[in-house]
Amino acid sequence: MRELVPGGYLFTHMIFWTVVGMVAVGTQAVAVILTIGLGLLVVESLTQQ
């Protein structure tokens, strides 16, 4: 629990990923990333067969 103090590793990551998530939602990057991810999933599933 002491890792949650300001300046700690966990606290830094929590702030960083919150900001990244807010920027991604604001710029609609989430939709682009999900589309790319789904495309890669389809390609991989087709090439495995």
C-alpha cells in the first residue's frame, strides 16, 4: 500500500494511464486501436487455418 504515495511506481502509472486514456477517448484513438486489433485478430485466425 505504501507504493500508492505520490512519486511511487504504482501512483505514477495510475496517473500516466489515466491521462493516456483520457487523451485516447478525446481523440477517438480507442476506436482506431480497437479496429486495428480486430483486423489483426481476423488475419491471424485466417492464417492459422
